[in-house]
Amino acid sequence: MKALQICNKSPYPAKEGGPIAMNAITQLLQKQGYEVKILAVNTPKYTVSAEDVDAEYQQKTAIEWVWVDNRVNLCSAAVSLLKNSSYHVARFKSKQFAEKIREILSKETFDLVILETVYLSVYIDVIRKYFARKLILRAHNVEHLIWERIAKNTSFGLKKLYLSILARQLKIFEKSVISQYDEIWCISAQDMQWFENQHKDNLVKLLPFGIKSEQIPNKPIHYQCNNLFFLGSMDWYPNQEGIVWFLDTVWNTLHQKYPDLTFKIAGRNIPSHWKQFDYRGVEIAGEVKNAADFLEENGVLVVPLWSGSGVRIKIIEAMAAGKVVITTTIGLEGINAIDKEHILLADTVNEFVDAVAFCLQQPEQCQVIAENARRFILENHSF
């Protein structure tokens, strides 16, 4: 059996949530006996070359990349606005990428074609010219929902209006292409419910993100709140939005109450002007070489998310590492963990302050939460 996995980012090396989730699908298919061929988009924000990928992975996946310049272009954005079409989707259109799909499908026969994210649905027409078997959408998010939430959280003005239009156009596109897939594999139960409500004829499945058991540390957990930290890709707008909110509304109160407490921010593509942030006790660490080591070295993970969808891979990885995580209701979507049993929930400034106080003042209870968190991932998100 053969599968063609078409990705909006290279799934290897897996540097952030999306590629990690895509790589999990690759490994799952291979475990089920599939021969997997990968075709991935390279963009200005996320570029991978053959030198970045070990020989064994290249041999197992025959991975190829095509450059797609999806940077924001004001003229193209204006054209999409006038045509009332989704600019989010238009940015992934590429004649070169379509030609590469045609070339692969003309030469090889596949049992499955999997499109990772709805943005790649712009290639359904060329795929169907050469492929008549099962076409699958791996839905990492309900994409328009992210932008609806971003628009909702934006102050009144032209930016809010434009973001609302973008969200509406993306929703129209997302709903229109669903019926063209044979199956949809959703990463969270919340997303699955939305997709099921759109087209009842689709076979919609819940396929949560899973971690290989050997990747889950098998050693005692020693809880400590030596600091707060965040780890995530900063070219994803909801991460930027959440961290700026936390710094502007929560951090000063925390620092006044706990002057020795520090907050370390790490991740890819951190905006350059963040280096000039003047928040006492805050360290901008930038991209880290080893995420697992970074998780182990730091204390309590803070994920103040207001605009996400799908599931937060870094939360699952942190829980698997035995870390206490403080996040919002939106941040917890797709993870059926319970507040104060596996995780700490906070949706207001005061709730974040109280959650941090709990971490500092109740180490015995936090030790239990950390142990429960790892057990929860083993039981619900193992590979």
C-alpha cells in the first residue's frame, strides 16, 4: 500500500507543532504498513533542505520540497478582497507545486492521498485529474475559527473589519471544499463536531495527536517552580497575541508579588523588536536547540491562548514530560484534561495570578498534578 502525504510544511525535522503532528501521521502510516511519499511546501518562514534531513528518513519517504513564496503581498490581498475569495488560501497557490503533484501522480500509483491542512485544498482539481482513490484531509484546526477569534479580540477599526472579512472568506472556502474529500481526520473532538455538522456524507474520524511511548520520559518527576516559561513558534499569530497579552496584563502584577520569579520565552521566529522588551524578569531565549531539554530545565509552562483551534502539541509534550501547565480554556481544547487534576486553567488576569501563586505555594499538590499529567498523556495520547 502506498500513500502520498502532501504537507504545507516539511514534517521533518519536526521543529514545531504542525510538523510534529504531520510527522506523527507519517510514522503511523508506516507502522500500518504503508510506503509513504512526502511532498512538502517550503516557504520563507519555514524552509528545509536535503542537508537538514537524515539519509534514512529521505530513503523511507522520498521527501521532496517545492518553494512557494506565500509572503503577504498587498496587491494580491487587494485582488482577493475584490474577488471575495480567501487570501489565506490564495497564498498557497503555486504553478510549480501543482506541476510537481501532477508529475508524481503521473509516475506513481497511490492508495491514499492525504492533504495536511485545508489550505492545500487548492490542489484538489489537479489531484483528481490523476488520482481517483481515497482523498483525505488531515484537519489540524478549523482554520476560519482561529481568525474569527483573532478578529473578535482585535480593537475596533479597519484592522478588525479586515480580519473579520478574511475569517468569513476562509469559512466559505473551508465549508465549500469539505464535500470533495472521502475522509476527514480531525485532531480534536471539537473540530470533529464542526466538520460533522457541515456535510453528513463525509466520513469524519477523530485521530488525536499521539506521542511514542519511548518519547515519554520514564523517570521520576521532581516538580519545581523555579520559573515560568513559554515554548512555541512565534510566526503563529495566536502565540504572539497570547504572550503580549500576558506580558501587558499579568506579568507586572506577578513580578510585584514575586520579584524573584522569572519568565523565559523561547521559540522560532520571535519578532526582532521583542529583544527590546523592557519587562523585569523576562528573558527572550529565542529558538532552542533541543525542546525536550528546554522543557526539563524549566519550571511551569504558561500558554495564554485566545485564538487557537485544534490541539496544542507543546502542551501535550509538556504534560508528557511531567510539567505543570497553566493555560486557557481555548488552549485546552482537544485535550480532555481536568483543572487542578492534570492541568491548571486560567481565563482572566486574576486567575493567572492565582494559578501561579498555587504553583509557588502548593508544591505537594503540583507534584501530584505533574504525575497525573504524564499518566493522562500515556492513557489518552500515546502513539
